[in-house]
Amino acid sequence: MYNVTVVGLGLIGGSMAKAAKGFRDCRVYGIDTDLSVVAKAAEDGVIVNTAVNEREIVAKSDLIIVALYAKATVDFILNNQKYMKSGAVIADVCGVKTPVVYPVEAELRKDLYFVGCHPMAGRELSGYANSLGNMFCRCNFIIAATPATKRPGVEIMEEFARHIGAANIINTTPEDHDEMIAYTSQLMHVVAVALCDNEHIEKSAMYSAGSLRDCTRVAILNEELWSELFTLNKKSLTKLIDEMCASLQRIREAVDAGDKERLKTIMRGATAAKRRFLNN
Amino acid sequence: MYNVTVVGLGLIGGSMAKAAKGFRDCRVYGIDTDLSVVAKAAEDGVIVNTAVNEREIVAKSDLIIVALYAKATVDFILNNQKYMKSGAVIADVCGVKTPVVYPVEAELRKDLYFVGCHPMAGRELSGYANSLGNMFCRCNFIIAATPATKRPGVEIMEEFARHIGAANIINTTPEDHDEMIAYTSQLMHVVAVALCDNEHIEKSAMYSAGSLRDCTRVAILNEELWSELFTLNKKSLTKLIDEMCASLQRIREAVDAGDKERLKTIMRGATAAKRRFLNN
């Protein structure tokens, strides 16, 4: 019997546990510090926690998916590796990879397979109650490997990614992941937050069409999670915020100068870039 | 017979002509400098241009909806007012109101009723081919009146707004409209353009979930239209871009300092503001 354990049954972990159903005919176990969430997931049939002892669960797991915040992920893996079965695959699903993958790989037992993953999906809600079995359908599933990452672990996670419905599996490095994610995800959250950090929003309901709604969709976020992700990716993110401010200043200057031709040039460039993105 | 004429059969004008169907059992006429568009709209049964003479169309119109760019709107109305029927209602649908309403009201014949309107709807496409009869269903329909705006015209436009499906009719002033729209619409377009003004977007397709897509949805825009709207609302828009940069800087400093508590405070404020917006 193949055993999969999901550690942290929040929005992502709960969705992982639901999506894991049927992977290699596995049994799915769950671990969470909130025992009522564990009870609910068992009641829902998402996990089969016949053994109440977490140590036993960890010991019999063939695949352990850790869906905690970044620092908690590193701590959980390193603190509990002594209980893990030789040959087990351990994956994390954090939104930053360099601060997770390297500390784990540096201190992990050599008979364990660690794979840094980032299934790119989410919603503006949190917790097990909002988790979805189809959360990862059509997602981009990123695997951030280093020279130390072992192939058998990567192969299991590629198989798992296909099982949960990933549209694309992207093999990259922690460094490239973190630089790209600083743009595609973190900067978007920074911008959404900054847009809502304006008193006009209070009076906007009757003056808005779709653009305000869409540009600020991700402003409803889990501040515990995102404040950690932002600070762990400081270098890439601050550089992008600086570039964003510089772009805004270029537009501001053209507006202030009434220079429609310059504005049109900037707009044409942005529209063309967005179209290429959509066609990629 | 009540006659409605739409001037400019682009995305908004074409949609207006389609949505006008059935208003006071009217006949809908269309005017456009692109005669093939007029022919297409007539072929579609959207307009009934039995009279080919535009002057005759203007002369018999009870309601003229001008759906041109801002400066062209002012020019059309003032240049052609001499042909208009006494008591006719003329409305514009521009995204800025101060630079349209005041110049028109200052020089319009006193027996005509001008009403500055802004039906808040659109899509990332342009032209008659993309116009939709239900474009204004559930929209916010803003009427920007001044002390000189005459009540009978406003009443007709309120009736028209209800006919085309507006969810809310908002009565305000040109000044308040322009300040609010600088935030709810123009700043969102500025931000979307600035976000796409970054080389990372070229490599982003495989690294993105929904946030990049949503934050940059409106980056595909009509640069002719938006460069005019931006420059005509310079004062409000440049102030908001400055506020946006200041908000981004506050976040940047907290990220750079690794100050998660400060970040969480900023995020909580933004999330709460967004929730209040959604609940308004």
C-alpha cells in the first residue's frame, strides 16, 4: 500500500489531500496542528487517520507533501526526518524555493528524496473549508531542482503533478523560480495591496466597472503567508517594485506633459507584451 | 415616431445602438465616418438609415448619443447643433466629463438638452464588430450634471439608462466623476500598462496563475482613446500615480527591512478596504 501524507491541511494542503485521491491507489493521511481540521478531513473521507499517532503516520509514508509556510516547512522536515522511511519522497509546495530547498537539502538524510515544488494555484480564501479537489487542474506545476536533487523523487512528483491535473510541469532551479515568481505573483500582490491602500476605494463602488475589481482581486490575502513570502524573496521583489515605480513615473511624466504620442508608445509596448504573454 | 441617433459606431456606440432597440419604440440611426460600418450596422438591422443624409438624420433626432473621443465629441455637438431639432436631448458617453460637459454647455443652444453621461462598461476589444447589445446590463450609469444641466434631459437619460439595463444610476458632478474615475478606471489602466512594461512578462507564461492575468487584463487597450482620457484628467491622475508610488515605496521599505509586522499591517488595511468595497 502506497501512503501519502499531507502536512498542513489549509487551503493548499487540504486541496492536495483531496487531489491525491487515487494516486498509486494510495491511502491519504493528514497532519495538522488544528485537530478539528484533521477530524473534519477524516469525516469527509479525504484522509484515513486510523493511526492517531503522527509519528507512525510519518514513518509509514512513501510520499510526504508539506504544505506549511516556508520556515515551518523547513523545520517540519528537518525535525521529523529521523522518523521517515528510507526512500520516502518529501515535497514542499511553498511559493519561494531558494529559502526552502537549500536549507532542507543541506541537512536531509541522504536516503530521503526531497523535491521543491510549487503548484501555481490558489484563491482569495484560506483554510481547509475552502480547499478544492480540483484546485490544481490546469495549473502550472513548477519543480525547482538543484544539482543535489535526486531523479527518483522528481519522477514521483512529475507523476503526482500529472495525477492532480497539472497542465504544464516546469523544471527549473530555485533561483530562476524565485526571480520569476517575484514578478508573476508577488509583484501582482504588492500592486493589488498598494491600489487598495487609497482612500478612494471607500467611495468607489458606484464608480467602477471591471478594472478595479480585477486589478485588486488578490488584495484579499493571507497576510501571515504573504509577508513571509515577500521578505524571503526580498532581493528580487524590491528590484521589481523599483522597476514598477520607474514605469509609473514614465507614464506620470508623459501624462503631466500632455504627451499623447509618448503615452501611446508606452501603451502599444504594454499591449504587445501582454498579447505575446497570452499567446505563449 | 421617436428617433435616436448614435454618432460613432465603435465598441461603445455600436453597443449603444444595439441596446437602444425598443426605447420609446424608437427608430435608431447611426453616423460614422467609416461608411462600411454604417452599412454593416444597417445590414444587421441595428440602425435604419433610410435617409442617407446625415444632416437630415441629425435634424429629426429626439435623442443623439455621441460616442466619439472626448474632443471629437465636443466638436461634433457644437459644429452640428445648428441642425438639431428644438428640444432634442444630446448625451455623450466619454470617460472624462469636465473637459466635455463645460465646453458643450457653454456654447450650446438653449433649446437643446445636453447631458454628460458615462455608462461604465467596456471590454479589451474595440470597434463595431465587438459591440454587444447587453454591454450595459448591470453597469453603473453615471450622469454628471452641472447647475446648467436641464432636468428634462436628465430624465430622458435616466429612462434610457434603465432601458439599456443599468444596475445603478449615479447622479454626480463632472468634477467628482473625474476624480473618482481617475482612481477606479484610469489608475487601474496605468498600473496594468506599467506591469506589462517589464521584460519578465515575456518569460512568464509558465510561471503564472491568475494574478498576473487579472492585474494586467486591461493592459490591452485602445491607446488613442486612453492617451486622450489620461491627459484630459491630468491633475487627478498624476496625484493618484504619486500616491500609488508612495504606497509601493512603503511596501518596498518594509520588505527590504524584513519587517513582517509592518507588512501585515499594510496588508490587513488593504484587505479590509477591499472587503468594504465588495460589500458596498
